[in-house]
Amino acid sequence: MIVAMDGPAGAGKSTVARRVASQLGYSYLDTGALYRAAALQARRRGLAFEDTPEMRRMMAEIRIAFDGVRVILDGEDVSEAIRSPEISHYASVISAIPVVRQMLLPLQRRVGEAQDVVAEGRDMGTVVFPDAEFKYFLDATAEERARRRFLELHQKETNTTMEQVLEEMRMRDERDSSRVAAPLRKAADAVYILTDGMSVDEIVESIVERVTT
Ligand code: DC
């Protein structure tokens, strides 16, 4: 069984997907973490964020493991390192390169074939798991999404302002939605949830109820 969950940054996907997976006893697949790990690796190697032979080589060699909590890149735990604003930006940039998406596709599908999974990202319902039994598109207004991301960043004591978060998010959404390769889009058969004013419990409950009945 696959529950596909897409939506823009800050829509509440990760929190909801994690909780739904835990309540259903399914695995949780955070596909954004894969793009983030690839972006981190490319930055460390000083690569141009383009379809170059070096980028293809890196993608062919890269080993990313995700156990539902920690992200391991070539044997190193990069769970924290991939969450910086810098890597958020570069993950969005690298994810627009078609060959990068293509090379991360089998990895994602393999997870879905091997177990029941709640998979979260931008193209779960449209490209990676078009036949998923359940599809959701989680959304929230830009202000609400920026507010959530701001609170999240603030817990880590960064000195980013609310305006910077809003601007960074706007640019990232624009890039993720306008790219040619698997843009952020609601699948025609996905259930749309606007999460403004809804509690996490409420959203999780409605999804779990539908999947289990
Ligand atoms: O969900 P996230 O914020 O961790 O994702 C980081 C970036 O990765 C996001 O800006 C776009 C990209 N991404 C993608 O293109 N496709 C996915 N399935 C997941 C993430």
C-alpha cells in the first residue's frame, strides 16, 4: 500500500506523513532528503549545478540511505547538515536537473515496492507512484507556510528574519513548480487539503481513517 503525499515547502507534509506512517505501521519515505543529500554532495565537490559529466558521475556513485529518521550519505550521518537554508536552496536547484531526478527514481520506487509506505515529496502522486492507492496534496497559504518554517528555523537559533524565510520559500516554490521535469503539481486524483487553521491531529486522523476503512 502506498500513501503519496505532495505539496509545497512548509505545508506540513513531513509532520503529517511521519505521524500517518507511524499510526498505520508503514515506513516513511522523505524524498526531499534524497535531493538534499545530492545537493550537499555536489556542494562539497564544488560542482556546477548542471547536467555535466561530473554531476552524472556523482549521481552514479552516490549512496544515500534513509531509515525513516537518519539520512546517511556515503556512510556519514548528514541528517542535520542537509537541513540548512543553503541546502534547501541547492536541493531545489539540483532537483530541476532531469538526469538527477531520473537517477533517484529507482531508489524511490524500490522502497515503495518492498513495503507499505507513506511517501512524501513533490511528484509522488504524479511521477514516482502514479498508481498509489491514496494520494494527498497538502497546501497552506504562503504566509502560514513561512510562519511554520520560521518557527522551525528559530528553534535552531538561526538569525533569519521572517521576510527572508518568506522570500526564500517563494523562490523555491516558483522553481519547484515551474521546472520542466516533474514539477510540483497536484495529481488529478489526489485529495487536496488546505491545512491553514487545521491541527496536525485533525489531518492525520482524516487520512488514517480513509486508509483503514
Ligand atoms: O521537501 P523538502 O523541502 O525537503 O525538499 C527539498 C527540495 O527537493 C525541494 O525544494 C524540491 C526537491 N524535491 C523534489 O523536487 N521532488 C521531491 N519528490 C522531493 C523534493
